[in-house]
Amino acid sequence: MPVITVDGGKLTKEQKYDIIKTLTKDLSEITKIPAQFISIIIRENEDDNMGVAGESVTEMKQRLKK
């Protein structure tokens, strides 16, 4: 029973639905595993709890606004 975990920032309900639907469909097609056996877990994180290249996502967003 495959499990896909998606870690990232905040998402809308629609984005979550699209991610779950698309990843399930694609993995099922690729692996030939029926969709009912595929689980998708979405974990949302605050920007202050994520970092890229040594800076928090909050800092990165502020820097890119300038």
C-alpha cells in the first residue's frame, strides 16, 4: 500500500484536492496499483518552520518582495 507524503506550505482546499486526485491517478497508472490502495498525506508547515539555502521561507518571501 503506497503512501505519498507531501510536505510544504499552506494550501487551499482546492489545491489539496487536486494534489490528492492527481498523485493518486498518476501513481496508480504508473504502478498498476488500484487507487483504493494508495494513500496521500499532506503536511502543511508555517513559513517560519521551513528553510531554503540557509534562510527561512518567511525571510525569503520578504527579500523577494523588494
